[in-house]
Amino acid sequence: MALGTQVESELEIMTYKGYQGKVKLDEGAGVLHGEVIDTRDVITVQGASSEELKRAFEASVDDYLDFCASRGQGPEEPGRGA
């Protein structure tokens, strides 16, 4: 494999509080990336291990819900977005 080549592979779907996140491995950078799917709002996470990514995913969903509450608006319901 040539230097600078990024290899990504989809691993799994994570679920937390009804929100689902797609997980990909970026072998070139040595990290896992996650993104909440089926929402128009952008919620992304990354971690060096599956446990770190899981904690980051859950914390990001909680942060999103707290952010929406602080603005006095309801969060986008899972599965109702893009």
C-alpha cells in the first residue's frame, strides 16, 4: 500500500437512545470514526478503540440532547432526517 493511502471499512452500527451511528475504521489514521445517521443534524465522533468510540458516541448524543434542551427546542427524532 502506498504512503498516504487511506483505507476505510465500515464496521457496524451503534445504537444509543434510539439514535444510530455508522462506524468506519480509518486504517491510515489508526482511528475509528462514527456518525449519527438518519438525522439532518451532524453528529460525529472518533476514538482510538471501540470502547473509546462507544463512550464518545454516547456522550455526543447526550450533548446533542442537552444542546437542544438549552435552546428550548426538541431534538430531531431518530430516523426522521436525511
